[in-house]
Amino acid sequence: MSTYHARAIVLRRETWRDAARLYTLYTREGGKLLAVGRGTRKVLSKLGPHLEPFTLVDLHLARGRKLDTLCGAIMARSPEPLVADDRRYVAASFVAEALDHFVKLGERDEELWRLVESWYADAAVLPEDRLMPRLSVFVWRLLSHLGYHPKLEACCECGKDLRYEHSRFLPARGSAACRLCPLDERALAGAETLDGQAHAEILAVLEGAAKMPLHHATIRSSLALLESQLDRPLTCLPLVRVHLAPARATLEARLAF
Ligand SMILES: [Zn+2]
């Protein structure tokens, strides 16, 4: 039986046959993969405690005909700070659910690995008021990396340059429009008004130049774009929006000074 090593973030676990669990993992070596952990539901399981959701873990796996099996696991970063705090837990769960939704099995992708690994590392230590801006950066980059890079520089209807202007972000189209062009209801689903600063901020985030956006519209637009690309709802998305609300006053206060 051939075996291999992989570094992974545990995205999800579910009950499997007997005392086993089925794990959804995002790995540096092989992208998203499923693996069975035998005996991991037993109280004295040696593997189980290293495989809690959001753990960064070094794995030893055996290839199977249908599913690989976990032979060994050593925790590299504890998920404890993410699990102990409600807002961090919601954000971490949302990212795991989004990755499971958008990413196909078995496609190695080093850039995506760095994006995912650095998000979980940051989410564990960032001050609470930085969590949602950081999550928004992750969402913009994830979607852009997966091919949903929005076109924001010019109005999608009349071609007018939108920099330094008020505009409308249209998640359903993955583009933006000026304030004057008429649009139908479908194009306007989930639309977000952007002032010149928020518009510039989104462009900077997409270029990798802005690491901590301040505009609430930047954050809301990232979630709206993600939602527009879903083919089924994500359980954690409404929770993220609810937990985002208290941050609004802080963000706007910071912008006012
Ligand atoms: Zn226009």
C-alpha cells in the first residue's frame, strides 16, 4: 500500500461507518481531498484530537482505491483560538464551507494553499475588529483566483471610466455601472453603491495592495459577489452577515477621523 505525507487544514468532518470519520481537508500537496480516519470517534483515539476542524496538521496517509486513509496526524497549529470565540468560529466555518463549495477535489494549487493557510493563521490572532476586513480580502482574492475577477474600471453599459466616481457594483454580472445607465432587476440583484474611495479600495484589494479594507461597502460587496456565484446557499453566509453588523459602527467611526 502506498503512503504519502501532506500538510493540511481540516475543513470539515462527518460521521462515517463504525467508529470512523470522513474528513474534508485542504492540502498543500494535493488540494482538496477526502480521507477516512478509522477509530477517530472513539474517546481514546490518538488521531482524533489532531483532526479538529480548522487545525493545521501534518498528515501521513495511505492511498485507497476510493478513499485515502489517515495513518498519522500531528497538529501544527491548534484551532483553539478559532473555536473559543464566536465571531472567529463563524468566520472560520464560513471559509471552510466556501472552500468546500467552490474547490474541486484533487487539484493541487499552491497559490490557493497560501491564501487559505494565511487566512486561518491570521484569523486566530487578529484583533476582533480586523477579522471581517481580513475575511473580505480573503473572499475577493479567492473569487479572483477562481476566475470570478470582477471588472470595475469602467461602466459595463456605457464604458465610462468609474475611478473617483460614485458607481454601482453588480455582483450578478461581476462588473460595475455608472449611476446613470438604466439596469434591469436581474443586473441589480445584490447591487452595492460604491463611492470613489470604496471603488479604489476594492481595486487595491484585488491587486494585493490593500490588506485591511476600511469601507463597509468593500466587505459587503465581497460577500455579495460570493453569493452571486453559489449554486446552493451556504449555511454560514447569513451568520457572517449578522456577526458583521456590530463592526459597522467601528469601521465608520474610523473613517470619520
Ligand atoms: Zn454607464
